[in-house]
Amino acid sequence: MADTSFVPAASQSRKGKLALRWLLYILLGLFALFYLMPLFVMITTSLKSLDEIRTGDLIALPREVTFDAWRTAWSGACTGIQCEGVRPFFWNSILIAIPAVAISTLLGAMNGYVVAQWRFRGANIIFSLMLFGCFIPFQVVLLPMARILGMMGIAGTIPGLIFVHVIYGLGFTTLFFRNYYVSIPAELTKAAKVDGAGFFRIFWSIFLPLSLPIIVVTVIWQFTQIWNDFLFGVSFSQAGTQPVTVALNNIVNSTTGVKEYNVDMAAAIIAALPTLFVYVVAGKYFVRGLTAGSVKG
């Protein structure tokens, strides 16, 4: 006769695990709600009128949804001396971010390829120096970078900001690609050399097609850093070339006329939309790319 005394114990164990799982889900849900509460307040405030903001509850849903604040934040409204919205500065950020991300990613891929696969005397020292550059505070490079931009004749221009972000991001992109490329067997490079392939042929035909996971990581990292940058934008730009973060700061800190909190919230959401979109679309590839090559890297 079979012994069934273990059945209640197994059933209790399953119930305990299920209870712990639901408790974990509840805790994670509470943390998510707490974390998303500021975003909820921003969205609801941007959809309210100023009268409702003054008289209503901060976390209450809008009694009457209006997109006037969004139109004002995007296109601007001539009240006093403030006439521009974030639209021209938004396009400035796009003109800065896309070329800077593309150039720094390509150069970082080539640097990582050289350091990881083409061993030469002093390669580790060069890589260490580039890695050291990742930890230099932004404030330290402001004055020498301003002098360099002035000597190059691109101070206060969009190409100048592209140059700044490419230089400052090169250490990070090199680090990402180097750690990824060390996981690729060196025999692959040796076999390609035996077949007569040169430096660029091996890079373009073998390594770059294998680099999609780390390219996604680098693009997301660089785009987020460049788009959210304020210090370089406010230091190395002038009227007409300022990025959206500088324009957002000017709008929020404007003291002319009545303080329009709904416009401030709408402008902040507009400025954050590109990075939110990038993470929503490619977030899972970002995590996957970070773990790629981690065994040998």
C-alpha cells in the first residue's frame, strides 16, 4: 500500500511558495506605483488648466482634459518676452544626438576591435588611459574643451557639441566593444589573416556583423547620455544651438508672467519622450547586450 503521508506536506509547501510569490508581486507593484507616481502627476498636471491646478487636488485626474499646455510647450506662446517653445531646441538635440551617437559608436567599435584582437605594445596602457577618461568629471574638461572649440572655430555651434559628445563618449564606447570583442575567439582573426583579409576587411565582414547586441547597448547608452546632458549644452552652445534640456531649464525657471505649471510639465514630458521611447523599444536588447561577452570579458 502506497504511503501518502508526504502529500499534505508537499501541498503546504506549494501553498507557501505561492503565498511568497504573491507577496513579492504585491511588494513589486507597490514599489512600481511609488516610482511612477511623479510621472502620473506630471501627465495629469499637463492635461489640466491653470484654474484646476490651483483649486484641485495634485494627484486627482483632470476634470476636463485639455492639450493647450502641450501646444504651448511645443510651439510656444508670446507672453512677455517668452515666445519660443521647445520645438526648435528639440530638433537641435536630434541634430546633436544622432551624429554623435553614430560617430562615437563606430569609433568605439574600431578601438575595441584593435585593443581586443590586434595586440600591440602598449595596448593595455592606451586602454587604461581611455578608461580613466570615463571617470573624469564633466566640470574638469569645461575650460580646456572651450579653448579647443575656440581654436577649431566651432564654439557655440552644433558641430562643436557633436565633437564634445563624441570625445567624451569615446572611452565608454571603447570599453563596451572591447569587453565584447575579447569573447570572440582569436582564431577567427588568425584564420581571416591566413585567407588574406586585412584590418578593415576583418572588421567590416566579421566583427561588425557579430556586434549587434553591443551596438544596441552602446547606442542606448550614448543616446541617453547625450540627450539628457545639460552641462555641456549650456556651456558650449549659444542662442539658436541650445539643446532641449537647456530650453527646458529656461522655460521652468522663467519668472515672466504667471507660472504655468501645466506647460512646465508638458515640456518636461516632451523632452523625456525620446529616451523613454528608446528604452521601451530596445530595453530588452539593452539587458541582453550587457550580458553578452561577460563570460570572458
